[in-house]
Amino acid sequence: MAKKIWIGTNNPLIQNLRPILPKNSLAWIPIANIFLLLMIAKRPLWWFILMLIPLVNIVVAIIVWLDILKLRGKPWWWIILLIIPIVNLVALAILAWGK
């Protein structure tokens, strides 16, 4: 079950990366996919260190996802959909494969 959830959350990440990065195999490595999110959001890679600090990582993750939503042309309130469990899987799929 965990494997299916892992694949379900990484496939949209890979779809978001296709136009940006030629090699997207890092999306399957648990810690390395944070670097890919930072690259998509066009944030400095040293923000990875901030993602390791408890409570700060929540704020940084929200900022990164807001940047990704802006790049994909989605409204800011989509961040709420990305926070809600189960709904976030659907929102990630729409973000990756939707118009």
C-alpha cells in the first residue's frame, strides 16, 4: 500500500519536471525529491537546510508549493487542497496532468 502511495505522489512530480529537467530520476529518491521541488519553484537549493528544521519546514514547504502553483497558473487557495489528506493526491494529479 505504501508503495502505491509513493508512486501516486511521485508521478505528478515527474510530470511537472518533464519540461524543466531532462533527468527526473531524483523524484524517486525520498530526500532528493525536495531538491527537485526547489528547482521547480526556482528557489535556492540551500532552502533544503530549512526543510530539515522542524516547524520552519512547514512554512518553507507552503512557500515552495505556492511558487509551483503560481508557475502552473493555479490560484493560491489550491495550497489548501495540497494540505488535506487524500484530496492532495487528486490535486497533485490535476496539477500535473490538468490544463
